[in-house]
Amino acid sequence: MSEDQTSLPIIDISPFLINDLNDGRQEEIALQMHRACRTWGFFYVKNHGIPMKLQEELIEFSRQFFSQPLENKMQIAMSKGGRAWRGYFPVGNELTSGKPDGKEGLYFGSEIDDDNHPKIRNKVPLHGRNQFPSVEKNDNEFRHVILTYMTAMENLGRSIMTGLALSLKLDGNFFDKNYFLDEPTCLFRIFNYPASFCQQKGNENLWGVGEHTDYGMLTLLLQDDIGGLQVKLSHDKWIEAPPIPNTYICNIGDMLDRMTGGYYRSTLHRVRNLSTSRDRLSFPFFLDPHWDAEVLPIPMEEIMKIDDDTEYRWDKASVHKFTGTYGDYLLKKVSRVFPNLAEEQTIIQPNSY
């Protein structure tokens, strides 16, 4: 990568939305994805098919929710969500590398309202019913917007993963067939970075989110117009990933890093609270492997040797050395983000993470 490359590429994803593997444009788009993943681990997508009206409704309802008094928001605190681990958390309750983040947020996942579902019967953590936010008289409408958005994002994510499969010279349905199946792990967050956090003495140099990589396969990020996301380049330089209207930022996570033996690396990123007058909103959606999937290396010519990545990892934990399912990996990671909640729900034993 040359020194003058200081912005992430923008990729037109529309050829993959029509689900036609014979579309000749897909090969060129897959090549663009390949270059982006090898160089950055991040890229923007445009012409993604997510209606602007749906995006605007999501942003407006979210602003209304976070503007409420804390006691209103705490009515759906994560501690009330049980093992599903869904709901609201206040500023400072989420940790990155053991340090509190300057944000509040809402956690959602695939809605399971059937008590006879195997995941519910077996009390599998991070599965179950969502706690939906209340916004004046529009409770059901906000719920509908959230669930509609999550379905649209899963479909978009699967389309992008088709392109990433082709970029690795795999069958287009490789990830659907081997890792997503009929029940990928879909997680959705709505984060609010309060301007008031920046105004408090002592917080001037604190991060909205400290540097980290994402745990799963693919992250799709919608952000408002304030900005603050930064991405670390290979030569120890950070660049801004500013909002571009009607685009999504995509980045690959630890599981794709693991599958490709580091050929596609999960990239460090962080968020700076930029505004002292306006709250920042962001909406990350995570499309991850099936909970029970064992994530294995992909047979690739490019994978000659898998290097031990422990030393340079932000969390000093190799993505290549763990054994078990994706659910095992994810559970240990998120338990570090909310250690008190993890112990409270006996999701993981104290001091085991």
C-alpha cells in the first residue's frame, strides 16, 4: 500500500443483490473485495438495497429513545434480559480491554419467541427474546423497524459474503452452506456516544470505544453524520473512516482471519467522541457463524504457514489457537465486555475469562 492511500475503497455491491452467480460483474467486484481485505480489512459498500426510509426511521427512533431520562431507559436494562443478554446498558458499563467505553447502547439478536426452540429449552446464552425500547406511543413501530432492519441486514451480509467467498476462489455459497446454514448468529447494536461525556472533566482524552477487532465474520456499520471511527493501517498509522451518505462500512472479523490463516486480517479500529454538542449514533450489525459451528481453516494455496498472532493482538489472544465452537469463542469474548453480567447470569464462571 502506498503512503498516499488514506481512504477506504467504495465498492458497488449491487451485482451480488440479484443472486445470479453467472453475472459477469461479480468477478470484478470480488477482485475489489480481495484487494480491500488484503490491504485494509475495511471497505464501504454502496447500492446496497437498504431503503433510505428504513435507515432514517431507525436513526430517528434511536435518538428519541436515548434522549429519555436514564430511569426510563433502565426499564429494559440488560440485567432484566436474562441469559438472552439483550437490552440497554448505560455509559461506562461496556468495557474494551478492561476500560469503560464512552457510550450507552442497546443489544439485540435474532428474535426467538418460541419457548420450545432448542436454544431456549437448552438455555443457550445470547439467544431468546429481545427487550424492545419504548418511544412514546410508537413502541410497536420501533420494534417493527428494528426487526425489519435486522432481516434486511442479514440478507445484505449474506450477499457480501458471497462476494468474499468468490474473492477467496471458493464457491459463492461456501459460507452459507458451511457456516451460516439456516441460523447464523446475528447480533445488532445501537450505540449512542453522548456529547455530555466529552464535556465531563477528565474525559477529554478518553475513547468512545478503545481499539479492538470484531469477533465474528462480517460487520456492517451504519453511522450518522458526525464521524469518529478510525482504522489502523499496517504501518502503524490511523486513518478516519468518515460517514459517506447511503453507504455502509464493512469489516472482516476474527473468524475470517482464522479461516484464512491471517490472509485476510481482522483490523484494529476505535471510535473517538468528536462532538461536544451532538450525540453520535452508530448501528453495527454482526453476521457471524452458526453458534454450534466449528470454525476451521479454509484449504487455500495462500495459507502456507499460520503465524502465531498472540503477541501483536490487542487482547493477546490468538484467533488461531482456540478450540471449540464459535459460540464458545463468542461467549468468552463478550463476558469480558460485561464481566459482572456474565457472573450474575452464571454464563461463565468467575475468573474463567
